[in-house]
Amino acid sequence: MSATLKDLANYLGLSVSTVSRALNNKGRMNEKTRAQIIQAAQELQYIPNASARSLKTNSNSIVGVLLPDISNIFYTKLLQAIDSELNKAGYGMLFCNTDDNLEKEKQYIEMLLSQNVIGTIFAPTSANPAYEQENFFKNIIFIDNMPSLSRTDYNFIGIDNIRAGYELTSMLFETGHRNIVAVTGTVQETTAVHRMEGFRRKMQEQNIDTSNRIFHAPYTINAGHDVVMQMLSLPSFPDAIFVHNNVQVYGIIHALMTLGKKIPEDVSIVSFDFMDDTKLIQPQITSVLQPVEQLAAEAVRLVVHPNHSKKYQHIILKHSIYMGASLLARNFTNS
């Protein structure tokens, strides 16, 4: 067990303030005494108490990071990028995985507040009424998912999900698909709402009713599998599936294999943030990709250099589309 500052002082027969000055290289002191204190600190394995130091100076070098599902490769990459950016800026990170659980999210928020972090980078599980009623956090940067469907008085970094959803659906029509369905989430998450809005806009332009074409499911592999089985009750099985969440895609692929349906020969799939660096998933999924490194860099920039003028920033970054082999052109007469 490491020694405390008081342990060192007692061991050397000196005052705590003298030992502290030596270790922090502050004030004038006999160099022999300073050397003895440093040597004793090494021998007794003294480790400075960062929490006590931050309380004393009313500052901290720790940033809180809350993400909803670290098993999702998008959030894994985002966490790695945030950690890298914070490290370059000289800050540490206190990470919390909320497991898409609102109660757990609330508990972690309260914990971070008590830890005196300088700020928080937060991808909320869903739009939450609590965020619409109060400013519960100071220096919070929302990323990927907005905290509210009605308020705008918060800092946010993400992409234009309405536009991205519209573009992805347009690609399906441009390649001859007409029997299209969408799979989205079960909670009021702004990314889901906005991506489905883009999907609906394009479908409505084509005079296609979407009332029976949107399936809601949790963001899990099993849910993705189950929702495909629900599609068997449709008048005809879809020739294209628009998927809001990359985790659901794995279950959808498995279900289609079980049914003997080939991708993309029988069913085309498009998604968001499907990142398979191994290239083991074949065919690779055509997908909207968010600029992970840029998201992280902007979030860290805002959290370590907070704007105290109360002017909130909404930074909308450009997305890209990865063209995999999961999208096959159809003849219009076959739809």
C-alpha cells in the first residue's frame, strides 16, 4: 500500500507542508532536505492524491465520457478516438458504459458530477424528458445523439441524419428497389427519429405508404433476427432492408441465411455505421459512415475549451457512404 503525504511527514519528522513543498518543487528549501524527501517518497511508494489535489485547486484534468453500448463497433472506435484526443491534450478520461439503460445513465451522470470532472462527452441513450426540464450539466458536449427533440440549448456534434437517411433510401430507388422496409429502434432516440424521417420523405416522394414498412426492435443481434421473421407475414418479402443500427444487421444477416435468402441476390441491405475492418462479413454492407475521428476531435476541443458566453454550438459534420456489395440493382418489373 502506498504512503500518504502525512505518512511521509511522520517518517521524516517534518511537517506536511514542508514535504508537500519539496514534492511540488515550490518555495525555497535546503537541497539536501529536498533530496531526502524525494528519496523517501520513492522508497515508501508515495502516489499523489489526484482527487484531493483537484478539490484543493478546484480543477481537474479528467473528462467524463458516457456512451450507450461499447459492444457496438461504432462506439468502440469513438471511445478510442476520444481517448487519443484527450491524451494528446493532456487530459485523462473517466468512461461509463450505460448499456442503453436510462436508469444506469442517470446514476452515472450523478456519479460524474460528484467526481468534479471538468466536463463530459455524452452520447445519450434517448431523448429524455429530464433533459428538457433542466440544465443538469455544466460543460456537457452531446455527441451522435441529441438529448431532446424540442430543445436546442446544448452543445452537439453529429451528422445530418435526416439527409443521410434520405440519401441511403434514394440509393435503393436508384438501383430499382421498390419493396423496401426499414428497421429502427424502440426508443425516442433522435438519430432513429431523424433517419426514419429521411426514409419516410423519400418513400412519400415515391407515393409509397410506410405504415407497414417500418419495424421497431431493440439494438441487439437477436432483435435483428426476430424482426426478419416478422417480415414473413408481409404480402411479399422485401427486396431491400434499410437498417438504422449496425448491431441489428448481424441478426438480420443470420436470419436471412436461415431462410435461405442471399444478400444481395434476394435482399439488398443498407445500414448506418457498419464497420468491419476484418472484411470477414461478406458481402460488405453498404453503409453511411460517421467521421469518428472528427467527431472525437471536435468533442474534445469543445470540452477542454468551454465557451462561457452561453452560445451553444451545433456542429454538423459531413458523412460518407461506404459502397459495399450488399446492394444489387433490380429490374423495376421484378419489384
